[in-house]
Amino acid sequence: MPAYKDEKRGTWYVRFRYTDWTGKRVETTKRGFAKKGDAQKYEDEAKREKTAAAGMTFGELYKIYIEDARHRLRQTTIITKETIIEKHVLNYFTTSLLENISAANIRQWQTSLIKKGMAPTYIHFIQSQFSAVMNYAVKYYGLPSNPIKIAGPVGKTKAPVMDYWTIDEYQKYMAAETSPLHRAAIMILFWAGLRCGEMLALTPADVDTEKRILRVNKTYHYIGKGREFTTPPKTPGSIRDVTIPSVVLDAIQALSKKMYGEPDRIIPISAEALRQHFDYIIRKAGIKRIRIHDLRHSHASYLINKNVPIKIISARLGHDNVETTLRTYAHIYKDTEATVSEMLEEDAKKYSCGQTEVKQK
């Protein structure tokens, strides 16, 4: 459509129609151009930008995206996406029109995450989930481009080398822990090497008291607002039986006696509540801070330093293959090389004493 002269103001304006994402025909007007050419240029650019995504908010896009994903992705993946987007993105962009979300907006949002003190890898993961939704709009709703790509990456793709506790550090923590519930939880994580979700999913039926075995066959998820799920474990290899020391079994049985009735889960709390209490006791005990997940690494480190065969360690951790275990804990094996070297040197000297030297002819 042509540009029009606004005789009253002495400027130019354009008026044109486009179809929004609901299929509705919308008319829009833009005034205030000093030159006719500027008005026409704006109309040409606006028509290219007013695609099927026009008039759609991010909140509306997210509902379409997640419903589409439900028919194509695993339930655990959907739960993760819902948790991340609803907690860290919707509160910022729910009512924002897609066409108005700019790279500058994204940079401001990135800064808000950084200020919260989140782990760099977690921030990177949040943005990747956000970007997946925007890419969906580009591919299926004609959004010209993904502003997240223009804003650039944030956070880190790889976490720093994992941390773990020694037996001494574990003992210091347990000396400061007085809650039977949390004592049992930490003991299971440290001495069985379970993932946090696997531990939280354990029910009384999963405990074989005669053989001292925990039967790992599900993972617990809580995504707020009273929504909780149990799903199959991370991989097929994660379904396993894990033996536990008698002291861990004693802690579980003592805890069950304190529970009112028959609890659905042995440790009936959320991962977030467990983490908050864990951090509190660490500060109280004055020991090195690690993540809850690092208790699993502590278990692996303990077994490696006890020279337990890698195949057994891999099976206890629920890895699908030994290569995964070796790749994950390669740095711990390197840490033990110096100790092994010293042991070999000492034993070689010890058992070589008294040997007759071979005389050269």
C-alpha cells in the first residue's frame, strides 16, 4: 500500500494489513515519517517482519511448544523443560510479544540470572531451553530470527572438575548432622552412590533387609506446585541392585520406625529441601562445600582408592558401560597414580633384597 501525507502534521504515514498467528487479519498504522520514502521503507520492512508469529506472546508460544513436545519427547525431558522455562523464563517474558523480544532484552535477562549466583553450567542450560522455544517460533511460525543467537552465549558448557569428600570430611559432616531423616539420606548417597533422584524415589518395598540391597528402578521428580512424578531411571543400566553396609540399613530401619504410618518414600522430602539442609550443615561443620551430587562422586572416589575393579564400580553407579565410568573419573585415577608409583617402588625394593647379582662374563 502507498504512503499517505498527513496534511495536519506535515508528515507521512502508512497503513497496512497482515495476518497474525491466530489467523486474524489485523490493520496497523504508523505515523510520523519526515519523508515519503522513509514511510514506504518502514512498510516494506514491517510486512516482512509481520509473519505468522505477529501478535503472539512468548507465553502463548510456550503453551503451543510444550504441547507439541509432549507427543515427541520423553516425560522426563518434558518435566525438565517445564521446570526450567516456568521457573526462569516465563516470569520475565510471559507477556512479551515475540516480535519485541530483542537481543538487548536477552542480555538483560542473562544478567538477571548471573546476579542470582547460579552455576555457569546451569545458566547455560537454562538459555539452551529458552533458545529451543524461540527456534520453534523461527521454524514453524515465521519469526525472522532467534534473538538469543544474536545476544550470544552465557555461562559454560562444561562444569569444572567434580569435587568429592574424603572419609574424614564425611565423618565431620555426620558428626554435625542430628536429623535422622537427613542422616539416612546422606548415608545412602555416600555409601551407595545413588543419584539424588534415585535415592528420593526409594520406597520400603525397594529395601531387601536380608541381603542388604537397595533396588534402584525409578527416579523421583518434584517441579513445584504440588506436582511430583516418578519415572524410569536415567538409562537402562541404571536399573540395578546396590548392596549397602549394615549401618546404612540400620539408619533406614530406625527412620522408618519414626515415620507415622507407612510412608510412600523412605526419604519423603524434595531435592531442594535436602540441598538447603545439606548446605546448612556444611556451614555448621565448617567443612569443604560440595554439591549433593558430589556425594555420588565421593562414593566412586572411595571405591577407586580401595582398588575396587572398575567393572564393579560401573555397575554400582548404574553406568551403561565401563567407558562412561572411566571417562567420568579419569582425573581420580590420575590422582592415584603417584600413590601407586610409590607403592610399587617400595615393594620392588622390599622384595628384591638379597637377590644375587648376575655376574657379567
